[in-house]
Amino acid sequence: MKRPGPLLTLLAGLVLAAFLLTLNATTGTRSASSSYQDQSPSPAPVRSSASPTPAPTPSRPRAADADYAGRTDDDAAAVAVSVRGDRAIAYFCDGRTQESWLRGDVEDDGTLRLTGSHGAKLEGTLEDGKGIDGTVEVSGTRHAFTVERAKKPSGLWRATATVRSAKIDGGWIVLKDGSQVGVVNRDGEPSPAPRIDPETGAVTVDGQRLTARPATP
């Protein structure tokens, strides 16, 4: 049997070498392609747009310190209110025997909720510093009222003293037209009050000279 000649051996070696070169080239291309894909950047995350925070609702400015006075809608009595900051004092008086002092807070929106002895209460709303609309309940009877801003000497006055061993507590509401409504309590016994001098607050009770002063919270 004849052995293959040198020429055939050379040809077989060339064919094998060409095959190996082709195989290496294919493998290198695949590796490079795979490496390129691995290094490709990921898509940037999409940011969701946050909803804007709503601006805070501005609070209603608090009314300036002021005094208010007027009569109830049924004309049965007078009402005066004095406001200082977030506090208020009020006086209800019919000028004969019925009266009530009330105190309480003024809310940021201008709402007043005042209370007094024996279940008395006043609820109202400041109207841009020009007046107060509301209701007052004393001795189980409710009265609606609208009082306007008062200018001195109009407004709320009070005098306390001891006269002839009796405790005196007097309250006066001076109205815009100059009229006065007041009650003096002597040891808890109410009666119509004498007139005060609205310029000085001077008043005589049971023969003794007293001085009424503007009442504030």
C-alpha cells in the first residue's frame, strides 16, 4: 500500500490550517459582539414630575383693637364689646335690672365666643373691624344684635368700689348718639345706674364720687 506523497500531506495541512483560522475568527467575532452588548449603557430612568405643593391659604388678618357698641335688634337692651388682641369682653344691659358681663377668645377668622355667669353666652363675627354681628343669650332669652365700631367717649365703661360697706359694681354703655344704658349692682342687687360724665368718667353713687373707666379684656 502506497503512502501519501509529500504533496498530499502539504495540502492536507493547508486545509486544516484554513479551517482553524476560520473557526477562531468566528469565535472572536461572537465574543466581541457579546462584550459590546454587555457594555451598552442602560436607558436612563424616567423621573416622574412631582405635583407642585399648593400655596397655603392666607389667614384672615386679625381685626385691630377696638370697641363696639349698639342696641339689640329688638331694642330691648344694649350691647358693647371691647376687643384687644385675641381676647374680648362684652356687656349686655337693659338699663333697669338685667345685665351680664361676658369674656372669651377671638378666633383668627374673627369669630367671638364669650361666656358669662348663669349660662350667659355671646356669639358673633367681626366684620372687617367695622362692626360685629351676632346673638347674646341672657337668662334664657336670646337677642340678635349688630353693633358698630365706637369712638370715644362711646363704648364700654365700668366702676367698682365699696360704698357704705356695700360692694358696688357699675357698668355703662355709651352709645353713638350720646345716650347711656347702665346698671349698678349693690351687693348683687341691680338697679338703674346714674349717668356718668363721658369725658371724665365721673359718677356719683349713693352720695360717693366714683370714676368709671373704659373696660377692656
